[in-house]
Amino acid sequence: MPHSQTSAHRDSLKGVRLARGASPWLLPTVATAALSLVRARKSRRAAAIAVPTTALAAGMLWFFRDPEREIAQGRVISPADGVVQSIMPWKDGRTRVAIFMSPLNVHVNRAPLSGTVTSVEHVPGGYVPAFNKESENNERVVWHFDTELGDIEMVQIAGAVARRIVPYVPQGTKVEQGDRIGLIRFGSRVDIYLPEGVEVAVEVGQTTTAGVTRIDRD
């Protein structure tokens, strides 16, 4: 079974909750859909409105899903659901693995390793589509983790539609590998920088699952 199908099957079997940080978008949408459904019984116009509002509410519920995961074994695991967009050697010897997240992916990000969050920095910027090279100048949150491999950098990048990144944990927090650490709303990208000497196990175009797909190779 392809990895993407396996991931979807796994999520369907585990408990699914809603992501933290979803309320500002989700509650008004669901409330509007519920109200339009109630009024639809008395008005054709309300019934016509109920169809798109209910569809939007269902879409929001799907987007903000946060399935439980059985965390994989390995030194570095994927922080995001998505597709590997690029793998680039960096001037300092590290390797950047960029993962593109479409609106259909789960948008809760997870800690790639166990360790201590040493820095969570919000950097203002633009909102170019996350698959565009210029997206490196987009609004983002830069994370640093003190781990057994040393300093690990991870960057959450907002896309054309994603206008808010919601960190779940502050600087100084000790996290376990696979812990939920933040949410990006509506399409985006997550980059992780592997230290020099760590070999990449994924390839461009490969589907990844947060907390499940191993990024490095022994």
C-alpha cells in the first residue's frame, strides 16, 4: 500500500480531535452553518445559503483535524504532513529538507526530535505561495531545539492563504519526539535543517507524515 494511503488509513483508525488554534475560524463557520440549516426549513433562500455554508463548515472541520499518531522510531522524524519539495545542501554543511503542505494535509506540526526548545522567533514577511522560491521571505516562525544531535532548526512558513502560525509551546519547553508544537492555518511549508554528516532518507516528491516518516538514515 502506498505511504500516503497507509497514513490516511492509520489516521482513520485513530482518534481524531480538532487542532488547538482552530476556534477563531471554526466556531463562526459552524455557527453560521447551523443557523442557516435551522432557517432552511422556513425559507428557500436560507436553504440555498445552507448548502455552501454547511460545505464550508465541513471543509473547516476536515482542515483542522488533528489525528492521533503512533510515533515512529528514528533519530529525526518528519515535523509535517506533505510532500518533500526540495532537498538542499546549506553553506554551513547542513541539509535543508522543505516539506510543502497543501490545504488537504493535516496542519499540526510535531517535534522532529526530543529536546528543549531554545528559541521560538516570529519573523514578519510576505505571503507568496509556499511552493514559490520567494516564499523564503514569507512570514515564518523559526524554531531551535537542543537535541542529542546538537542544535536543530525548523521553520514554519506561511503561504498565500495561511496568514497565521500558532506555536503551541514556548522557549524552554522540553518536548518529546512527535509532540505537537504548532499549527499553520491554510496551506504552507515546513523546513527542517539536518546537521552536517546526517544523511537524508527521503527524496523530492515523497509524501511525509508528521511523527511517522523518518527523515534521516543511519
